[in-house]
Amino acid sequence: MVKLVAKAPCEGLLPFSYGTVSLSEVTYDSLTSVAPFVGKSKAVADVFKAAGTPMPAVGRATGKDGQRAIWFGRGQVLLAGLTIEGLEGLAAATDQSDAWAVVRLEGENADAILARLIPLDLDKGVFKRGHTARTQVQHMMASITRTGVQTFEIIVMRSMARTLVHELEVVMKAVAARH
């Protein structure tokens, strides 16, 4: 009988750095998609608030390292490392823990690296800490969240983990060679 072994999406691929920028995997205890039922958004926001985590506005993330609530698309929030009780009858809450790969890109030229891969204005005055967007990284759909001045969390489907790491590594090498 074959024995299955659980592996992280980026196992054996990360961490690494080039120049001033590093790429590492982020592992959350859980990833849960929360989609409020029609007419229940206010009630869900109240449950979030009572749990000590404000429900994020469109294009925003709340929380801190290890525990975030991330706007994840129209009518959807991704709880990363958080568990919020009391959503029964108010929202569809679905465990997504094995579905996504999460990486952290950080360092002096992190925004310059992402600027070569995504069609967003990452200027610190526009895309500030706590801002998040659903966008493309090359040809992959992703969620990008600025978690610090030069730190981003990037979430892609688990099946795209190797491709994401490859694309980031190519650009990291190019930017490092330039500086």
C-alpha cells in the first residue's frame, strides 16, 4: 500500500534570495473562504468585528502576520490563519487550506520585481500596506497583498506554485544583476 505524505506547495523550492530580495513560503494554520449569503454581509461584518478582526473592505486586508482577513474577490474574504466562529447561516465558509500556495517576497527591490510581472501600480503611495488585489502574475491568477514597505504576500493556486517560484526567480536574478 502506498503511504501518502503531506507536503507544502513550495517544498524543496524555497527559500532563496538574490541581491536584496528573498522569497519564502508562508504556511498558515488554515485558509478559509468566507462568502456571505445574500443580505447577510452586515451580519457577517458584525461577527468579524466581535471576533476582533474587522471584515476587510474591497481591495484591503486586515490583521497581521500569521492571521489575516484578505479581500479575495467580489463577496469573498479569505481567512488566513484565522478561525471565526458564528458564521453558520450567515455565510458559506469553506476550508481552502490545501488549495493555495502562499509566498512572501521581501526586500529593497520587491516592488521592482513585481512590477515586471503584474499589471498594477505598486507605488507605495498608491498600493499601501494592507492593500490587496486580485490580478495576474504573468499568466496566473493571484492575490497580491502589501504587508510591509517592501514586503508582499502572493497567493496562487497550489498547482501553480512551481511556476510562480520560477517566474519570480527569473526576475529576481535579472533585477539583482542590474543593481
